Amino acid sequence: MVSITPLGVSHSCGDDTTIEGYNIPKGSVVVSNPWAVHHDPDIWKNPDEFNPDRFLDKGGCLQEREELIPFSTGRRICPGEQLAKMELYIFFTHLLHRFTFKKTNDSKPITFKGVTGGLVYSPGPFLTQVINRD
């Protein structure tokens, strides 16, 4: 739903380059902007809405989207991407197997508005009830 790191790590342009008519001189600092890609209405229909269906094809199968770049892109992609994906899968499936998660009755409505702190975008405070499954 959101880019955890809205901006990529800065890099230096190694040679004079032209991209889509823009001249980028050698030595220029270049920063990727995953947030802009993930919120571009030309790429994603209703980018600010939570819609997991945008990653499914007409048959309901997972459709890889090259525009989804949570670990950055190119040669500077996060080297821990595969490990992170495996660990997150194991971690969250274990939690969902062992516990039921519910919104508490006295909590505020759930929102996707986050908090920017330093280089990361984090969820805002929320209350949840965690119930052990038997």
C-alpha cells in the first residue's frame, strides 16, 4: 500500500547521459523515487486506494508488475530482497496460523495515513487485539 522508503539511496551519474530529453551531466547526484512510481495514476488505477486485485490477472493468478519496486531498482536493488521476502512470508504465516487479529471496539477507524520519520514511512499508531488460536 505504501513505500516504506519513499526515496532510494543517492548515486552519482558516471557519464553524461540523456534520458527522455533530459541531460544529466557526469557527477550529478541521482535519486530514485519509488513513492512517485507507486502513486502514479498513469501506471496504477486509483493509486491511493488499497486494492490487491491490481496484482491479479483475469484468471485470479498473481501477475508480476515491474512497476512495483519496494526494494528499489536496477543494479542498486537491495541485496537482501530475497531473504526479506522469505523471512516475511515465514514470519507472517506463522503469526496468522497462531493468532487471530482484530480491531478493538474502542479504537479509531483504520487508516492508511502514515508517519514520516527520517528515511522511512511508518504506519500511524493503532490498536489491535491479538487472540491465541487453540
